[in-house]
Amino acid sequence: MLLPLAALTVTSFGEGWSGFWDAVTAPVALASLRVTVAVSAVVALVNAVMGTLIAWVLVRDDFRGKRVVNALIDLPFALPTIVASIVLLSLYGPNSPVGIHLNATQPGLLVALAFVTLPFVVRSVQPVLIEADREVEEAAASLGASNWTTFRRVVLPTLAPAVIGGTGLAFARAIGEYGSVVLIGGNIPRKTQVASQYIQQQIEIDRPVNAAAVSVALLAIAFVTLFVLRVLAGRSQRREEDSA
């Protein structure tokens, strides 16, 4: 892992620090980074909620077709992301059969990234819910706690490290995603062009230093985000262990 990262970093500084800084702070590069981070953050927050709800339903509820739904959650892991983009374009493109047109818009990016990152949260929370002690919840209910109070004071602290970890993974995947957004996003500079598309564009016009510099910026954003979330998850887990 270190060798490719080292090679990328060396390439990004091929024109010195000034060349790196100029590449990262170019207006179109900054715009692509802003779009990428903003959309990925929204997607991560949405999936933190929806992924936790889906994991809860899969663990705590029994319904017809549960095994099928459980298998479908892993579909984005197995499906080539370009196929996901084709499917989304056919559903929400100019000839949308459902009358919803999201191609070349930021909501289209949100839908595409949410599709490919949802499993990270679901599969992070699901095992914790399976191992959770139901007797503590029953004790809280017997003492008069409402369902919301039981969830907020008993269940959520237990789930917090898994939710935070899954959300961090979803965010890190989203900021580097390419295949699922390549068609539905439209690749419009300063509007729907994400960083991965900008990097490809720089490679195509023979500007490898610019591509490497933006790649290093993405790596730094992902690393800092995962590091901070890991620290928060660790603190949450320690508080839960202390309270237990």
C-alpha cells in the first residue's frame, strides 16, 4: 500500500511545492473538491440514518422476503459501478419512465453515491445489533421508559461506534467514487464534476502532476475524516464500557 501512495505523492510534487499548490487551488480543481466533499458528506449523513434503520429492520423484524432484502443490500458490492450508473440513468435520465429527471444534477450524484455506499453502514451496524443485550432494553421498558427513550439512552450508545465507523467508510468511498456517477452526473465543471472525474480529465490532457495533486488532496481528506471518526468511535465505545 505504501509504494503506490509514495509514488503518487512524489508525482504530485514533480513541479515543486508551488506546482502542487497551484494544481490543488486551481478554480476548477477547488470546485470539484467542494462538490465531492459536500455531496459525500450529505450522502454519509443520509446513509447513517437509513442504514441504521435498515439494519434494525433486518435484525429485529420478521417479514416475508427478508432474505431477499438482506441479499440485495450487498448488491452494490458485487455490481460494477458503471452498471449502476447505466441503471440510474435509465431510471432518472431524459427518458425517465418514472418522470423524475436527475441526470446532470447534484441530486443525481446523491442518489448514485447513496446507492453504492449504503451497505457500509448496514453491514457495520447489523452485527452489533445482533449481539446487543435485549435484556437491558426490556429492563428499561419495564421501568417505564418509552420506545424512543430506550433507543436513545440504551440502544444508540451501543450502536454509536458502529454507526460512526460505517458512516466514515461510506464517506471515504463516496469521495473517491467514479463509475456510478460518470453517466448520471454529467461531468459539468463547477456543478456536477466530482474530483475523480477531474483527475481523469487531467490525465487525458496530459497533466499528470495536476491529477496526482488532486488525488493526494482526496487521500488527505479521506485519511483525516477516518482518523477523526475512529477517535470519536473509540471514545464512544469507552464511555459505553465505563457506564456498563
